[in-house]
Amino acid sequence: MTKNYMEILVKNALNEIIDKYDICKCDKCKKDIMAIALNNLPPKYFLSSNDESEKTSFLLDRQIKISVLAKVIEAIEIFTSKKNLAL
């Protein structure tokens, strides 16, 4: 199965910080936030010939994690501003 490894990082980042925000934490809202973040990040797929150490290295890369966290925070801000406009 093909897997976007960026999605794993976005999900992990969101789960780490979502409790710091006063927003709905249901699956639908979390998926919306993830979609916003993922649309602003490049996808990352690995060839079947890549070994697990390359995948693990990507998932643990500090700079990538910081970039993903920034995009997740932006996504939360976009999501909350759109939710507030709908009220």
C-alpha cells in the first residue's frame, strides 16, 4: 500500500498540540485541520526499494517536524477562522 509519510507527521503533530487549543476535537474537525495542513505541505512517498531506516530517518528529522508543526498551527488558525465566520 502506498503511504504518504507526511500524513503521519501531520497526524502526530496535531495530536501533540490539539489540547492547547479551544477547538472541537472530533474526528471530522481533526481531519479538516489535517487536510488544510497537508494541502500546504509536499507529499512524501518512498519507493519499495527504500529501506526502513530511510523512512524512519524522515519521520525523525527535526527540521521536517518543525516545518510540519508550523503548518499544523497555521491549519488550526485557518480552521478556527473559517469556523468563526460560519457562526
